Amino acid sequence: MDQLVKGGVIILVQVVSLLLLLAAIIIVAIDVIPLFMDWLGRIHIGRYSDARRWNSSISKAGTRWLNHTPKIKVTDNTRFVVIDMLRGNYTKSAIQHWQEAALLLGLAEVARGGQSKQTETEIKTYLHAKFDSNGEWKQQPEHIDAAILSYAIMKLDIIRTEQYKGAFDYVWELIQAHIGEDGTVQYRKSMKSYRYVDTIGFICPFLIAYGVKYGKEECIELAIKQLTEYERYGMLDKHYLPSHAYHLDNTLPLGLYGWGRGLGWFAIGLIDAWRELPEGHHSKPILKEMIKKFASTVLAFQAPGGNWTWTVSRGEARADSSTTATLGWFLLQASQIDELAESCAEGADMAVRYLMKVTRRNGAVDFSQGDTKDIGVYSMLFNILPFTQGFCMRIINARQYTKVG
């Protein structure tokens, strides 16, 4: 009998040991496999020299990602990642909204040049997953990040966007619910006293497009106020560099002046708002003057290789593809202003040449800064980012029909 008990204990210990070993292998694999895949994917990176071939490659990757968007990590942890997964800290839906929005904005430009059947199918599949037959959100968003996604849908020429008016109306109501005591929009309701540069990119293009389309001047005025108030309180005067945020109570700037993707968010909000405003609108000249000042800043900090670093005022800092893609888009569109035509067109072309050099064989544009943790707390991971992919598609496809000057 003792022998049986002893044998059973040995077997139990062996089973437990085997399970622990298996768990350890799985945990290590979750950490190691992504690192190995990054190393593998970067072999022969940047072999693109032809813009048309590059466009085809990044567009194929972007099309694939629309309905299978790579998850963007909330933390910078590369060890024991499984713990973040179990805690729900690995990714968040709000982060995915602006990733998917950028992909849609890029694919909207691809479609203008004559999209493939696969592109159209993927776009329609995505829309079917997000909206019901009445054009309403299947899962109503809680954060204003959804505004840039709505804007991207409004830019799709291959569908009848009018059918999604109910969803757009909901986003307008969501934005209104985030308006603070100063008359500008909060990033989150839990952060009433802060105004983030990200919000400029999230809401301003949507507000202008929605306001123009549905005759709501109050939307347009809100977008203009969001931009001009940020210019007033969130800019380093002499250099026209946006800070990450500012505090309403004392108007003090917060975080870095010159955070690269912060410049990108400001650039998107400003240039797309300007593009959406009809000629003759009284606010068009206001935005034009802001574009001219910001273009001077953007060009001043562009590296000789065509990129911008993750903190643009430090040339020694690491290059950031997300900053480069968004500022490249800004410069391309700003080149339509006569005084900026030559310098901005050249700056945009330099940005494209850099982005080609950091594109993997499979068409994924690499080395974008990861998600920001808090004001002044920035990621030190640089990897693929659907947001960057979308703006790369946007810039290379728009370049062929953008009138310079």
C-alpha cells in the first residue's frame, strides 16, 4: 500500500513538474517569438527604390490589416507579456480606433486611384462589422478617438456615406458631451483640466467635414476654437512647437515641446481641417496662416535623411516613422499654398524616400514609436504601427494628383 501511495505521489510530482515546465515554455515563447519575428522581418529591410512598387507593397499590407489590425501594446514590457494580457493591459479599443482610422484614410486614397476588388471587399467587410443595417454603431464608442474614424469613413468614395449619418450624429453628440468650461473639447471626461494635442487630430477634421456636409456652423467654429486655443496656450511661441498638453487652470504647458507624434496630431488636425473648409469661408485664412508658421517649423526640424526624430528638437534621438509619415502628409498638402510649394513638396518627397528605407519585405513600415503612456511618458519601443501604414498609403497615393502651388 505504501508503495502505491509513494508511486502516486511521484507521478503527481512529475505531472505538476511537466505542467510547470510547459507553462514556463509558453510564457517564454510569448516573449521570445515576437522578438524573433521582428528580427526575421527586418532582414533585407528597405530594399524599395521604386515608389510604385513600394506603394503596391504597403497598400497590400494595409488592406490585410484593416480587418486584422495588429494589436498595439499599451505597455513597453517585453518580458512576462502574458501578465499584461491577463490584466487586460496589452491593448485597448480606443487605441485601435485611430489605427483603423489611419488605415481607412490610406485606403480611401488608394481607392481614388482605382482600387482592387480585394480593397473594396475589405472596406465593406470592415464597415459591416462596425455598423448595423441602419448605419448605427454596433458598439457605441465612448471616447472622442472615434471622430477620426468617422472622418475616415466620410472620405470613402466607394460607398454612400450618407447611410452612416446616424453614427456621425452620435459622434457629434459624444464630442459635445466632452466640451469643457472653456468651450474646447476634453481628451477624456476624467481629465477635465487638460487639453491634449492628440485631440486636435482626433476631432478637427471630422468637425469641419461634418459641419460643412450637414450645415452645422457650430461644428466648424468648435474646430477652429480648438486649434486657435491650442495655438494660444500650447505652443512654444518663438519656435511654434506644440507641447503634449496644457493645463486649463494655469495655462502651463505639460510634457515635451516637440514630441514627434504630437506634431503629427497637430499637423493632421490643422491640414485636414483646412482642406475640408470651402474657399471663401471666413476661417480659411486663419488656418492658412497657421499652416505657414507650422510648415516653417516642420521643415526646420527635418533631418537630412528625410525623417523626424521622436522628439524633433533633438537630432540625436531615434527616428520615428509615425512622425515622418504624418508630417510628410502635412507637407504634401501644404505644398498647394503658393508660398510653400517648392520647399514643402521637396520635404514631402524626402519623407517618402526615408519611409521606403524602413519598410520590411512584406510591406510593413517599421520603427514607429509605441503608444504613449501618459503626459511626458513616452514609449521607447519602435515597431510597426497601422497608423503609420495608413499615412504612408495616404501620402504616396495622394502625391500623384496633388497640385503643387
